[in-house]
Amino acid sequence: MTASAQVLCQGRSLSLRRTMPNDAQMLFDKAFSQPDFMRLYNLNYQPANASEVQRHLVQRQHIPPGQEHYLELAIVHRQWGPIGICSLSEYSALHRRAEYSIGLFDTKHRSVGHGLEASLLMLDLAFNRYQLHKLYAVTYPYNTNAQSGLTSLGFRLEGIRREHFFDPFGQSFVDLHDYGLMVHEFRANSRLIPLTQRLLGREIGQSPESMAPNLPAQRFTQSGTILLGSSPP
């Protein structure tokens, strides 16, 4: 399957597509082997090499329908190619919720609106395509940029888990900050209207019918569970 066939959504400058086995070396070099990136994105995942990353990506392609709980997407800029990754994880069909994560590889891409555009695309996927009730996100206390970004999108701080996680890079225990956003809060947030029109070329917040008409339809298992992706090992 080609990369273009894996594109799930698109804005004015970015598209989001599923990560594939041939992305393994790029992901390892730009993300999973970079301590500065992983300290912001995921302290819990430390693959040894690109072959391990590729093995995980191949395994995800063979997860049976209905057992998929993880969707990992490459953030692709129309000029610079892949500039980051984002994901929906811990998906629950019963509770219609998932955890949202995002990371941009280079610092030069973190202050020019690419993270905001990618996040808006993910909100479109989560609430309009997959019809989730809630998105939640977890940040580390030193990642103040992520916290301000989530707040600007309407996420609310729901709690702090004190010294809940061990940071292998900093060799210390760190707090986890929990943020959440419900679908009714997303739809009531009028601040998103000009942002989505400017960055995506469409308005995504008012109703599911506001999805771009060229987006592929959501996929379901026979039991009706939405297919997202596979859980990372």
C-alpha cells in the first residue's frame, strides 16, 4: 500500500498518514533515538535500533480487527516531508475515549504553527471521524509548551499525579499532568473556528457533517468497534 493511500486527513500545509514499516529508520533517527525528543514525547518507549521499530510496525499490520487500540500517524509537510508524529492510544470503544500525543522532530518546526495544525487535524479525526466522546493527554511538568498548546485547544487540567513516572534520562521521578477535552467542549469552542478555517481550509467543530468531503469514511469491525491501530509492544 502506498503512502498516499495511507493519508487520513489533510490541512493547508500538513497531512497525516499512517506510519509504515519503511518509516522505521526515519522514526528511529529523528525521534526514538533522540533523548531531547523522547523526554517530551514518551519516556516509556526506548527501542534499541531501527530494526526493532520496524518489527513493531510490521506487527501492527497483523493485529486482528477489533483488537486495535493504537493509531500512529506521521505528520508530513508538503515541502519538508515528515516533521513529526502523533497518535491516538488506549482507545476504548465502550467509553469512546483515547489518549492524544504529538511530537515534532526539530525545534524549528515547534514554534511556527505546525503543531497547532496537526492537533486540529487530530481533533477532526477523533471527534468527527471516530466520534469519540473524550480525548485526554498526559504531559510532563517541564513540557510547558505542550501544556499551553493543549489549553489553547480547550483541554482542561484534570489532575496531577505526583512523582508518578521515572524519567530514565533525568534519573528522577516526575509528575504527570492530566488534561481532558470532551466533544461538547470541542463543539462549543468558537475560538477554533478562525483557526481551522485558516490552517485547515474548513471548519471542523460544529458538527460531524463539517468534515471535508474527500476524507475516507471511518472503518468499523463487524461488531461495530472503530478501527484505529495496534497497541505498541
